[in-house]
Amino acid sequence: MASKKDYYEVLGVNRDASQSDIKKAYRKMAKKYHPDTNAGNAQAEAKFKEVSEAYSVLSDPKQKKLYDQFGHAAFDGSASGPQGRSEGGNYREYHFEGGDMDDILKNIFGGGFSGGFSNGFSSGFRTEDFKQNGADVKAEINVTFDEAAFGCDKFIRISDASGKNFESVKVHIPAGIDDGKSIRLKGRGKPGVNGGKNGDLLIKVNVMKKQGFERKGMDVYSTVKIPFTTAVLGGKTAVQTLHGKVMCKIAPGTQSGTKLRIKDKGIVSMKDPSQYGSHYACVEIKVPQNISVEAKQKLREFGRLCGEEDLLS
């Protein structure tokens, strides 16, 4: 025999262990040391052979009885039965030269094996039992206010499993993405094991501020300053939006804090590219400073005409 270790010791069970305990011990160790999950590990392969050898004997009542009585001698021809002849069992030693899990188990349990053990092992090993999906990887990326509004392509560097080698990955930033949202790149995370799926790369988007602009959902807010006379008499003023300057009408008597709505000049919808938010310009009236004596006189006259005589000094 290839192994002379005690079979019960090999499987880590007591000599009075039940078939159920023997089965559980074998399945646990076979999964741990199987060559498919220990590629290139000669020690693990040897351990797997040893475990399989022990199980092939102890799982067969007839062979187990011979082993309990004669030990390894029951199978090497040195033990004699009551009639003086060898009582060796039909044990076979299994050698694995690659192949997938189903092929290996067919060698052990016969051609009847298909996707699991055929001898009552309803929850036995299958090839997929050894698959392990890779973990997701998280990263962050900074984009400007305009890049988030209009979309762009960026590059991010990610490391491999060793943490030493880096790869540059192209990331498409969709137009309209908001601060704190994530982009998922399928299959760019940790690699799977034994045919398992690769994990995903989850990239959190951090949108930087833009001076003079504030975003609320798909709408954009800014401030527009207009002269005192324009606020009183009405007129027009230019409002800078993300899509360029727009001339807006100022109604006579416009108060400070009034919001001018400019439709479809906000952020595009990520769900429907034909939909845009609005741009809201908050009016701020510029108060004249350091005016001439003549201008002051005119303003006092204006105040009296507006009924503000008592307030003028």
C-alpha cells in the first residue's frame, strides 16, 4: 500500500466511528486537500491520496472488517484467513493526473456518479462545490462639477491580488451622476476560484464644488446681481448657466430674492437623456455706493415721489 498510516488517524475519527462520521470526515478533508483547489501543491495532493485511500477501505463494511482485524496486512497478502488463504479486499489505489472533480469522483465511485455521490450521498461533492466567487473591490474617484453634469471618461489605477502590480482601468462617468453615487464595473474585482465569478469593482463618485453654482437633484441654483434701476424699472440681465449665457427678463419692481426659472438648463436625467432639470437664478439687487452729490439729490427726489419723505434725512 502507498500509505501505512492508521486509516482512522488519517481521517481523524475514532475506531468506533459510524459510517456517517467517517463520511463527513472524508468529505471535509477531501475538499480541503483536493488538487483542484491546491494546484501545484504536492503535499496536498499526497494528503488527498492518503485520505481517499483510507476512505475507500473504511467506507466498505467488508474491507473495514478486514482492516479492523488485520490492519494493513489484510491488503498486502501477508494476512491469512481461517482457511490459510489471503483475505485481501478489492481495494484500488487511485492516482490523479489532472481532470475535473466529476472525473475524479467517477474513478472513485464508479460510472454511476453524475454531479454527486451515487451511493446515497445526496449532498456529496460536485464540481461547483469548489467554486468560489471573488470579492467586490471598492474605490473612489473625484470628478469636477461639469464632468458629473455632462459625463466623461476617467482612468483609475487598481492593484492586483498581490497589491504590487497596478492596472489602469477606464471608467465612464455617465452624464447626470450625483455626488456619492457608485459605478459598478462587473468582473473587475477579486478573481474567482475554480471557475467562480470575479467580483465587481464599485467606484464611489465624489463631485467637487463649482463656485457660484449649487446642485439640488437635477436643478442648478446660482445668484444674479442686477442694478437697482433695473429692479425698479425692469429690463434684462444675463444669467450664466452650465449651458451658456441666457438673457432673462426682469419685471418692473422685482424684489431681492426673486427666483428666475430657466427651463431645461439644469442637469440631464440619467434615466431619460431627453429630460433636463431647470436653472434657478436668485436675484440680488446691487445697492449703489459712493454716488455723487447730484445722484443723491435725485434719489431723495425719487424717494419723495414714492412717498418715502419721512424716511429721508
